Amino acid sequence: QVDLVESGGGLVQPGGSLGLSCTASGSFFSINDMGWYRQAPGKERELVATINSIHNEEYADSVKGRFTISRDNAKNTIFLQMDSLKPEDTAVYYCHAEMWLTHSLSDFWGQGTQVIVSS
């Protein structure tokens, strides 16, 4: 069994900051790419940021310059530092990981953590 557990969501005012964490645990050999996705009410899930095993980062245009993804391979953890938050950042944020199990690369998702940006 593999688990991805997110933490750090909450309520923040526009212009504020939040930091999210996601830690993988369970039975897996290694983790390839990891990332953050989000889904706002009435919208489809979208990519926020990804980071591969050698720390190359990609960001959605909507968050460039405001969000930073990072990774601690030793702890099987990724982070998302969100600065200058806007109301349109309100969404459930999901952690995603590509993991090598016994024979294949598989996708895993966390349960999500709610981020609300509002006055």
C-alpha cells in the first residue's frame, strides 16, 4: 500500500502565503516525478507545478513567480510554497507521484487539501 498525505491547507487572505507538504509512505521502490495539481469548483483538475527526480521544475503560467515547488528525496517529500495568493488560487490541492513499484511505474494521488483565499 502506498499513501500520499498532504498538509498545510487552510484559509488565507489575498496576498498572503501558505506552504503545503506532501509525504509518500508505504511500499515502493522509488519515486520519479512528483507534483501538485488543483481543482477549483466548477473546473477540471489542472497542473500547478511538477518536479522531477533531479529537481527540474515546471509551473503553470498562472502561478509562475508566485509558487515554488521543492523536493526532499531523502524524506520522500515535496513542498509547495505559495506566495501572493489570489482568490482564484482557491481550490483543493492534490499531491501526485509517479512511483516505481515491483514492475512498473504507477500514478498515485493524495486525498487533497483545501486552500481558500478570501477576505
